[in-house]
Amino acid sequence: MSLITIRNVEFINNPARFLDPYRFRVTFECIAPLKEDLEWRLIYVSSPGDVDLDQELDDCLVGPIPVGVNSFEFEGLAPNPDKIPTEDVLGVAALILTGSYRDQEFVRVGYYQNTEYDNDEMKENPPQKIMFDRLVRDINNKPRVTRFQIKWDVSPPSRGIATAGAATSAPVPSADDLEDDHATADSDVKMDS
């Protein structure tokens, strides 16, 4: 069971110029207090076949996290154009938001981003040299959400086992011991354009 559930990711500036920073608000629910901060990362994937070309645009720590519904605003830099192969600039790329706790990724929210020129003439006849200042990006509002089971730091209260003549405690497995490392995918997160 995950202690954190993302409720909404709202991109504040979508569509936007390709070189503009990404600005969005993440709303999530926490069902138990956490001892440490959550780490969020924003990753731009221009070439799915080459992980070395992925760009981490920014990361942030959020905490302490109270029980209940929480939200924060995140701003990530635009991708570095010098690190994107020319053939991968236009068209579809991926934008990934990850959430981690204690260096364990518990959620990954992926979006498709379409990049094109800002006028019909350039769309039909793109210049040979990419003109990044004329590109616009549009992020699709149907994310792909993958959840990962991790070991949270919450343990249930121990229960003692009584024996004749004395009270003793037997170790009870914690919730951490009962979780496995299987990932599940669904798309219950909505994104507002």
C-alpha cells in the first residue's frame, strides 16, 4: 500500500514556448506521517532508445509532509537544445515526473509532449537549422502513471502473544516487510491544461 497518492498534476503554462521553463502544481494525499522528505524529479526524454540523452530538468525536496491533501508548485528548466539530436527535436518526446522516498521511486507519471514550429509555413517547410526560439510545446493531458511498491517507514503497533505465567512479545512483521517490489500502471491522475 502506498502512503502517497497523486491526485492531480496541473501544468500552469501549457502550451508554451519550447525554451520556457515548465511550471506545474502537484496535489497529492498522504495517509501517514513520513519521517523524511519526498524527492520529485522532472526528466525530458528526447530519444527513447538512448537513456544517455535523457535530461533531468530539475528536482526538489518537499517536506515535512503532514497527513492529508498537500500540494506544491514545481518549476523545471527547459531542455538543453545542445543535448537533443536534431532529428529528435520536432515531434513527440516524453516528459516524466518521478516521486521518491528514501531513494526509492514510488511513482512515475509520464506525458507525451509534441514540439512544432509556431506557424503553418514553418511546420510545412521546416528550416534546415532548428530555430528553437520559434518552437512551441504542447503536453498531452492523458498521463501514464506507474506505481512502485516501496518500503515506507511506518510500522504497525506490535502485538504481544501471551503465554502461561508470563507476558512476552513476539516480533510482528512490519508493513515494510510485507510489501513487494511489483509495479502497477494505471491512469487515475488527471492533468489540467
